[in-house]
Amino acid sequence: MKKMTSSMARVRDVRITRSGRPARLVGGLAVLAISGIAQISSASPAGPDAPVNALIVAQGGAPPAADVSEEISGGNGAFVGESNPSDLEQVGYVQEEFVASGTATDYRPVGDLGTDGRWTFEPDIQAPYRTRILVRRPKDVSTFSGAVVVEWNNVSGGVDANPDYASLAEEITRRGHIWVGVTTQLIGVEGGPVLVHAPGAEAVAGKGLKGIDPARYGTLSHPGDGYSFDIFTQIARAARRGAPAFGAVNARRVLALGESQSAIALTTYYNGIQPRTRAFDGFFVHSRAYVSLPLVPPGKFADLAGSIGSQS
């Protein structure tokens, strides 16, 4: 499968709507006050799943969403790589953890992946998945802002981590947004190489959720990073459709968040997947290198270090 090696990407032109105005991107860093999430309801929504896979439409079915009906319990409790956990009860929030399952597709590129980021992807091979989502939402649903922020969890340290929530927790909870942390990549579930060694994480780094707590996460299964993009899409659809896992509330806006490696993944997503699915209404993409997360064959993790090393 062709590897993405573009050192520049269309994410430099990404538009994150704030009161109907586009945010600026400087040197690949999104400049956006997160309070803009609360104001995004004034913009036109992307609309759920349009355009979508033509085959699905031809067959008369709805685009697939993740099944998030199975709550996770047992073991040592919910795990996430979080250096400074917030007191959710104090801010009127609850945390719940669910399996996200379904059948995802990976993608193959059509034509060149040029430096303008205007890429075309086609669905390729399907595979089942069972990953997890961590949901933090207002206990009182009447305080829900209408915005669901979906974070592509970061696995650079060899554990499933939520750096965006760690940075934005005060704003998210003050505004009444729902935060969803998605174990999107293979390493987060199954374990694998550690790109960045974080002090204090040596005992868990590289093990994946299944290795860290098999009693809680042993039934999870990830088909490979090539499927991560569709997994992320299907979870966004579930949030938009008001699944009980998200408090059975109607999301007016669904936003994608990603930091560092996850921002690099969202570069690929924005360039190649978002034009097909329109699953998200806005993107917060920040602290990324000028590379994109490569498409990889089934069962493989995306070699981010190799991608960065290959750039001029």
C-alpha cells in the first residue's frame, strides 16, 4: 500500500469554525480558543455522514456507527495515561467506559498524495474491531452544551493517553461539553513500540490496555492502524445519534481533537477521510510535525518515527 510521505498537508488550510469565522493555522499549529467550541452552534453543521460510501447508499442502509452499548467494568478500573486527573465529581461530571465495536474499513489512496493535501481515498478491506471509549459528561444532562469533543487518544508514550483533555479539562467542564476519549490506535489496545519514554510509565508503556489490565480489557481487539480512521468516524456517528453511552442527548456539534501524534493522524483524517464522511463539524489540530500518519496494511501499526525520518 502506498505510503504517505508528503511533508505538507491540507491541514494547513483546515477550518475550525468559531462564531462563523475560520480559525488561523500558523506553521501547522491551530490557533483556537477552546471556548469557541461553545459558540460553534452558530455555524452550519457538516451534516451526519454526507457524502458517504456510495455502496452503502446504493444498498439503502445508514452509514455504520459503533456499537457502544456494552459498559466496561471489573479489573482495576478505567485506565488512561493522565498525569493530573481532574476531580470530576467536584465539577458535576461522571465518567463511564464502554466497548466500541463494529466492522471498520481501511483505506487506500487514489492517485498521488500531493503536498496540497487534496487527497482521495477509497475503502478497501473490512475487519471487526472491539476498542474502548472513555466518556466524561455532565451528570445533569440539562447543562450539556450540545458539543461533543472526541479526542484521538495519543499513544506516543506506549500508553493510551489524553493530552487534550488534560490541557482543556477546565474549559470542557465549565462549558458543559461531553468529552470522549477514543482508544483509536493499535498500540493503545494491543501494545507495541514506545516512541517517547515518559518517566514513571515504565511499568505500563508498550503493553496496551490488554496487557495492563487483562481482567478488564482482555476482550478488546484491534485490527490495525489502517482501520483507526473508520473506527474514529463510527464513534463520531454514535455520538451524533445520541447513543445512551453519551447520556442519550442530541449532539448539535461533534468536534475532533488531536495533539502531537494524534494531530498527525487527524491530518490524514482531514485530508482523506473527512471529505468522504463529513463526520465532524470542526477540528482542533495542534502541536504536530509536518507529516501525516501513513495508511498501513491490516494488523500493522503506523510507523510514525519512520515517516518523520523519511522527510526532507
